[in-house]
Amino acid sequence: MKIVCAHFLVLLLANCNFAQDIDQTVRVNKCCEEHEIYIGRSCTPVNKTSQWKPLFTSEMEESNLQISYKLITGAPDCGSMQPWSIYHYLNSTDKLRLLPSGILRHFFDHTIPGEEDELREAIIKGKDLIYHDYTSGKYCLDKKIEGDLESEFAWVCAPNSEKEWYKSTEFLIRNIINPVTHGINIACLITVAIIYFVMATLRDLTGNIVTTICMCLIVSQSGDMIRLLTVFKSHISLIITETICYFSLLGAFFWLNSLGFYIWKTFKSRNVFLRITDGKKYCYYSAYAWSCTIFLGALAIFAHFTMDYPEFNSSLTFEKQEEQIGSLGMIIFFVPVAFTVIADIFFFATTLKTINKMHTYGRIHHKLRHSFRMYLLLLLIMTLCWLFFLSSFSKYDGLINSHIIVNAFLGPLILYICVFNQKHVSYLIRKTCCYKNCLCSCCRPEPEPEWGDEMTAMNTNNDYWH
């Protein structure tokens, strides 16, 4: 009888331990089958060494935990929620952590991309980090290989509760306010470029340079908007958009430098009635601005791929080397901008001294005084925005948000400086729009036209009376 009872107790304990082991088994969702991973956009069978295995990390960043798990393959059941993808690689701003409970934690507002030590230290100190947890069934994890880039990939169901991470101030500023302000800037710059390109009397050398500056800033704004979007994670696309952004910004400052040189040279010259046309001058300035931009930009890209921290290149992965332009490349991009600003300050100071010495003005000098004022305001606005743009590369969120806020005024201020603050431009717009499209007397009271607008006024008046 005692032997039977002993065997019964042993079996009972074994069953309890087995049940406990079953309860402790963690369910982990895998996107592809167990022997498959993502290669490109499809699940592809691979050998055992290349297969994905879950890596558990505790909330205190203790990694390589031995947890009993069971893989559940297939896409998450999102229902009415929107599925979206997350990439986690060495230098990404997204961080994925698989907790021992089977919950997937997504850190998406990380201090400095690639610095795991600071993230671990922030977690240990109890610092509030922006993250979201996805329970089992609302995510799937897997390995993904695209070319030479290897990353941990996750499909997750976008949260839709009232208190979610997308309600945070940082997310709203960087992913909603930032694209909206960039869109407003692009719209304002396109308006200025169209006005200066369509109006015949504005298509002089100054007008063509203003149009070119606006086009460069439009491209730069588009690239900067993509650069700051936290949901934009393709490393190849990031380096392409950064290159386009920096190229166009560098070109805009070289064209602004060309405008300052043209005004300075004209005021300095004793004979302003030169035989060279504005078209030829624009070609000469184009050769200067674009050759400097292309040469320095190509040098920066070459330095990024060949000379930027060569002692570390052998130990870095593909995405670490190529995701973003390195420090040396950025120096080559931005130091010439600083030199153009210094040259512009010299042109401003010497031109202002020349203007103060002049007692009489011809029509060309009178027109260039308005261009000089516009040039000065453009220099102040573009330089201020450039300085805040440089501050956005820091690890401080306040400086990044300051860049987004200050950048919101770039397009509207340039529209005001180049159109509404220029009386002859406003005059041409009113003449072109009002006299041809309406007969109301409120459109006709005008200030005296500036130089070069008399023929336009005569033509529009004739059209009106006929």
C-alpha cells in the first residue's frame, strides 16, 4: 500500500510539473514558417544557421534569457486596425524588444540611433521613454534580408486606444506638424517661383536668381521632410534624400551669394550700361553656382564612402556605414555654406557703404536698391533657418523641435519678402489680374509704378479701355 501511494505521489508531482511547464511556455508570433525568413518581399526557405530565433530581453535590458517558447506562424490578426511594418537594425531609431512574457515592445523615440548603452542606462534609471507594447496575436516577428541589409522585421497592428503613443507631443510635432509646415513652405516657394517666372518684367537677372533659389529650397524642403519622418526607415532612401537635401541647400546659398555679388558689383561699377545681357550673366552665375555645388557635393559623398572614420569601417555593418551621411561629409557640405554667408556679409557691408555715399540714383540703381533690401532679408531668413537646421542634428529634442518650428516661417517669410514687400511686384500682380479680369474701381487705385513697369501699365490700361 505504501509503495502504491508513493508511485501515485510521484506521478502527481510529475503531472504538476508538466502542467507548469506548459503554462510557462511563451507564444511567439513568427511571420513566415519556422524554416523560412523574408528575403526581399517574400518568405524564402533557408538553412538552420540562417533561420530566425527569438531573442528575449527583460525590461531591465538583460538579454539572452533562456525562455521556453512556442512559435506561432502567420500574420497578426489586426481586424479593423491598420497593419504596419517596423524595421530594427543596428542604426535604426526603432528598437524592438521581445519580453519574457511574449509581449513585443517597440521603442520609437530613442535618444541617439545606434547607441544601445544609452537606451539601457535610460531604462535602468527609470527615464520615461516612448514605447508601445504589442500582445501575442497583434504582431509577428521575423528576419528580413534586402541586399546586404539584415534587419529584424515586424508586422504590428496599429494601436487605436485613446491614450496611445501617437498622442505624444514628439510624435505630433515630428510626424504631423513637420510635414504640414514643410508643405506650406513648398506651396509658398512655388508661388514665388511662378510669379517671378511668369511676369515678363520680373524675368531679369535678379528675378531668375530668386526663382532658382526658390526651386533649390523646394527640393531641400522635400528632402528634409522625408529625413525627419520617423516612419521612413529604408536606409538606401535615407541617404538619397539626405544627399538631395544637402545638395539643394548648398546650391541655394551659392545662388544667394551670386545675387549678393551681382548687386555689389553693379553698385561698385561706374558704368552700369554694359553690353552683356542678363541671359549671359545668368549663364555665368549658373556656371559658378552649379559647378561649386556639384564639386563640393561630390567631394562630400566621396569622403563619406571612402574617408569617413576608416578605422571603424571594417567593423561596421552595411547599414551603419551607409544609412546617413557621416560627419566628414556633413562638414564638406556645410562649411562652404558658412563661407558664403561670410562673403554675403562682406557684400552687404560694402554695398551699404557705397549706397550711403551716393547722392543721386539712376533708374537701375533705384531698382537695385529694392533688390538689395530683398537680398538682405533673404540672407537673414535663410541663415537663421540654416543655423536651426544644424541644431536639428543634436541629440536634444528641444533643438529638433525648434528647427521644425522656425522652419515653418521660411516659406511665408520668403513669400512676403519677394512679393508683398516689393511694391513693383504687387503692382504687376494687381495690373495683370485686376485690369484683365474685372472692371471694379477698387482695383484701379495704384501707387506709382516702379522702373520697368510703365510699359506693362500702359498695355494693361489699353486692354482695359478697349
